[in-house]
Amino acid sequence: MLRLDHITVAANDLAEGVAYVEQALGIAPPAGGAHPLMGTHNHLLRLSETAFLEVIAPNPSAPAPTRPRWFAMDDPRTHAALASSPRLMTWVVSTSDIASALAKIPQAARPAIPVTRGNLEWLISVPPDGSMPFDGAFPTVIEWPAGPHPASRMPDLGCALLAFEIWHPEADTIRSSLTGFLDDPRIRFSREPEPSFRAVIRTPGGERQLA
């Protein structure tokens, strides 16, 4: 029912986020676009025909959104954490039927809302307060429109995700909630006192890590 769609690096400033990823991977993610509903903008790096890396930050040129931004970006704790450095903040899984997925998957955020970037529109699970289950360690769910995945239209810069590691004090609960819905050997859960992430990515310059 679910498959890994993208991993998200959050930043208080988009240029800082892009520089952070470039330093880690040796490649600068190309520009993406803006999300008017959320007051954010992004850069995107293709990892396969159906997966990508997103760098996202509040858009200072956009009007303030009428609702809390996604990925807890309006939470003062998020601002404080990102003030020291951008970081890998969360992950997103895709489905062809988000209504069914959210009804069946324990712990999944609700509801599914429509969001746009340019002429692309999709459905994504975002609570009214913009929060993320389990500090972002539980994935957001997305449903793209029918047709080729957006990643297939991104420039192929020779990168691929080899492993995605999720550390969280409730890792066992997260793993259990996703059992039977998500089967991807690249995704690994470990119980640790503090939430964190690490992605291992193959690049033209060799294997690199992003956290």
C-alpha cells in the first residue's frame, strides 16, 4: 500500500538548506517551487524515478499562511533546532488511495488536504496544527495525481538512496504500525533516546551520508 516517496531536509532559510545538502552530498539540489497554501518553497534532488530528496523552508516572499505550516515548521522548537543547522527532519510515503491508507494505518496523521506547487496538485496528510506524529519519525502520507511520478521529471544527477535510518524512543511502535503496509529493506528503525535520521545516498562522488 505504501512506498518511500521522499525524505525532507528542513531549514529556516532555503539557501542554508541547499548549502547543507551540497556540503554533505557534493551536489546542490535544483530549484523546485513554492507552496502557496503553506508559505514554503523547496529545492528537489531526484533519487530514483519515484523518489527524491526535498529541501524545504519558509518562503519570506510569500504571504503568511492562514494555517500552521506543515512539518511543524511554525513550532518554536523547530525554529530553535534549525537555528543551529538545517537537518533531515522527516520522511514521506506515497499511496494510490490516501483515504484508505489513513483509515487503516495506526498513528497516521490526518486529514488529507490538497496542496499545489505550480501546476501540480496532490493530497497529503497534515494535521490542522501542522504537527508531525512521533517528531517526524512516523511518515507523512501523500497521494500524487495519476501519471508519471514527479521525480521522473527531475534532472537525473546520478544519486540514489541506499538506506534510511530512523532513530526514536518509540521506534518499535512506529515499525509495528507500518508492518503490512510498507516493505522496504532500505528503511531501518532503531530505538534511541533522541529522534534522529540518517540517509545513505550514492552519488557520482561515492557514498555519502546526510543527517
